[in-house]
Amino acid sequence: MSAAHPIKHAWISTGGTSAKNYDEFPDESVITDIVRENPASVLSIEMPDRTPEASAAGLDFSASLPAAKERLDALRAAGRFGARDEVAVVYRISDTDGRRSYGLFAMVDTSEISSHADEPGSVIRNEEVFRSKVEQREQLNRYLGAQLSPVLLLQTDTDLHRALTTAAERAGEPDLSELDEAGRRHELWVVDDPELTQVAGEGRLVVADGNHRSLAAQVGELNRFLAVITTPESVRILPYHRLVTGLPTSAEQLMVQIAQIGAEVEEVDGPSIPQRHGEVIFYGSGRTWKVALPAAGDGVVARLDHTRVEKELFDGLLGWEAKDDRITYVGGDYSVEWLTEQVDSGEADLAIVIAPVSVDDFIDINLNRLVMPRKSTWFIPKARAGLVLADLE
């Protein structure tokens, strides 16, 4: 049985509305500038408290929701979205290096979400989340009666990649084609193809991006949620780093403490992405250290560098929870040079540079129903928000 279905009431962008997803910004204040430059961006709806008007008035998320609904209604009325019923949408992203990625916008049964091994369901979500973000997404869904950004699901059991490639080739000219700020081309083909949707929703679907959005669908008791179903051939995982503010000690003293818990600490020349797993790079006070932290226990998850940092440094030495506001999670779109600039400028005390998780390890961990540490996989290319909207049933 397939967990995927056509979008009953879809709204397809006619151009100029798409944006990075709301959670791709380590500094949310940047969103205000983006919305100021492009008021049609769905960021003005997904993050209504970050619009220039809300920021100036000091409005919080809940108080900004009426304005978000007004903006969505205005975009629809202005023809920024075209209505289509009972359709799926083939999605192709062409990167600047020539790589092409494929996916299918469709609705997926919320009842199929399984967050632990004892819970039945074909949609596997095994990553820790931030409850406050889930609450905001659920609030937004309920107020708008629509979803603006998809959950990214990795399909591992059928030859979906070939099916999507063939569908795009046969469909002719795309219904939408536009470039993003990184130079990637995003193309959409609206299709009425029940067989393609059927294939996309078969087997196991692993949540690669959108853990908060998928849980928000459950909390809001939605029958279905908007997703882009993609394939292992279409994705890569970039590093997911951390910036730390409010250190109770100097970076140098922290390195001494890390060595005292059994880590191997070596000062090196300048930060870079570690070349092998088991090593993490720390940068602070103009100095760089290569650190081999002890594994946080047995098993593949305990050996992940993200787990080691969370358990040994944040939980162990600093006594912080991973959701502490002093920790900023920085995805792979931001370079090591950007991280060091944040430290050198005083915006952060410490940068922690971590090697990426492999796609194979990610799939194995999820299919074995183990739990990933939060914010440990930065999948690219990412599906854009605001390309396809779905009215909620």
C-alpha cells in the first residue's frame, strides 16, 4: 500500500514566491532583510514575526499570524499562485556543478509516521526535535489552513529515481523554472499520474529534512502532510556545525578540560572540515584544536561526532541541554570561514567544525530504528518553500 497521494487542493507558484526554508538560517534576523527586498517571499508568511513590520512593532509569532494570513490571501488574489486539484508535482533541481536531483510533491498519510521501532508505519522519523519549533509550525498550519513547505522524505525501496527522471523528460517544458540565490535551477511539472504517486509512496520513507514539520502534522492531527519524496541518488549530506556563546571559561581552558575527560587534543594551523570521523575541530580565541572525543557509548549512533559533542561537551562538561539558546546549529551552506568570522567578531565564543554524516550511515541508522542526534544532517539540495502549497483537509 502506498502512503503517498495526489494533492487534493494545490497552489502552484507562478514565480517569485519561493525561499529557503525557515530553519535554514542560523541568524533569523537575516529573514527580515530578505522579506524587505522581496515581500512576495513565503518567508513573510512562514516567519511572520520576522517581517519588517512585526520586528518594528515587537510582535511575537502568535501575534503576527493574522498578518501572515492576510499576506497569503493577497498573494493568491494577485495570481502569485495558481490553483490545481488532484495533482502531484515532479520537481527537478539542477545544481551549478551539473548534478540533477529529482523529487515528487505529494501528500503523505500522517498515520504512517513512526518515531520508534515499536510504532507501526512506513514513514520513519528518528531525530530529536525542538518542541518550540514544532509548536510554531502547528500553529501556522492551523491558522493558515495550508502548508507552505514540504517535509523531505528519502525513498529507499523502489526505482523511483528512474521513474521521476522519465516523467520529467516526457513532460516537456516545465510549468515553472527559476533560479535560487545560489544559482540552482528549480523546475516543476504538474502531473496527473496516479502510478507515479503510487510508486513514490511505496516501501519505507525516511524523514531527511522537516522533522519539526512532520511532528507538527501529528500534533495538529492532520490526515496528511505535504512532502517531497526523493531518492538517495538525488541527495548529499553536508556538515552541520555548532557555534557557542556564553562559555563559562576561555577556549584554552576548555581544551584543558576536554583533555582531562580522555580526549586527544592537538593544536593545529587553522580550522578546516575534519578529514575523518572521530575528529572534531574547535576554533576560539584565534586558535584551532583538533580533538578526538571519546565515543559516547556503544553502537553507530554513539560513535557519531555529533553525538560525542552533545554528550561529552554540552551535557558532560558544560551541563547544557542540546536545545540551549547558547548553541547555534549552522548548516553546510555556511563555510568554515564564515564560522571563524563569527568567533573573531565576538558574535560567538567557539566554533565546532564537524565532518558530515554519510548518506549510507543515515539510511542504516534510520532503517535500524536508531535515533539521530538533533541537527546532524544537512541535506542538499533542499526543497524550496513556497513552490507548491497544499490546502489542508
